Amino acid sequence: MSDKNNTASIDKNATYVKEALVTLSNSWHGNRVGFFELRHALSNAIGALNELDCIKKTLFYGKVSPSSTNLFKENPMHLLTVDSKYCPNAFKNSEFGEKIIHGIIGVATESGELLDLLYRTLIQCETLDEVNLKEEMGDLFWYLAVLSDASGVSFDEVQQVNIAKLRARYPNKFTEFDAANRNLSNERSILESK
């Protein structure tokens, strides 16, 4: 998988995880973020994603929760339809749109469950529940599979393109300089050429 925009060679026998770790930052700047700042941001994100999860469960599972019921009753004229008059060309068809909406909201809400796991570990000082971590990772993969199916793009293709983009950004390994000085047009051309 060599690319003229990519200066580093990619080991075709390496796993995605191994290749991804080449571009992982090994830096930790914990002295730049306060405990209360992190707790506040995690709480806000978890709250918002829990609300989004209620909406997802109503949209796709028919489960009506007090949170989503109140949201829908506020303005019934603005109920969501995939082929809504507000964004008529958003999706190529309603089935595609429903899968994309389900997949993207699902990824966000499962990320919220990972944030909740992090909150319980860092803020409430619980031992990291590695079984729950594995479960939530699997749930994320499930929603990504929905997006993969809807868009007709395989996991392998997504992984290869992602590694090519990251290797163009970090030719040898992660550096803070490269992270702060990204060539977005080059990265976009890599994404479009694959």
C-alpha cells in the first residue's frame, strides 16, 4: 500500500493495531489539565450522550423514555424523518439515511459509555472494569459495521486508508510538531484516492 504522498513504507503483514500504534503519541501533558476541568467535561459529555442514547432508543427501538418524550412533545411539527423537507438531499434514500443515522448516533452513545467507564475509574476511583471495556469496544465495532454496510466500505479499506493518511502525517512515528502542522489537503487527497 505505497502512495506517492506517503513517505513511509507500510508493512503489509502488520496488523492495523500495530500500524496504528506507530502514530500514537507517547506524550502525557497531565499538568495542563485540572482534575475539576476534566470532571466537568466528562460529566457534560456523558449527560449529553445519555440524552442522545434515549433519542436513539426511541428512533430505532421504539422505546419511549421520559427524556425523549419531552423532547418530542415540545415541538411535534419538527419530528425527524429521514427524507425531511429540511434536508431533502442529505441521503441517497431513506434506508441508507436510517442506517447512517443509527450508526453515527450509536458510535457516539457507545463512546459515551466508554466515557462513563473512564469517569468511574478516574473520578470515582473504581478499578477499571476491563470486561466492560471489552464489551463497549465490541459495541463500537457493531455500530461501525452498520456504517460499513451502509456505505459499502469494508473495514479493511477503512483501515488501509486511515494508516496511509496517518503515515503521511507522521512519516516515521508520532511527533508533536507533525500533529500541530498537518497538511490537510494532502491528507484529503490520500482519502479521496483510495
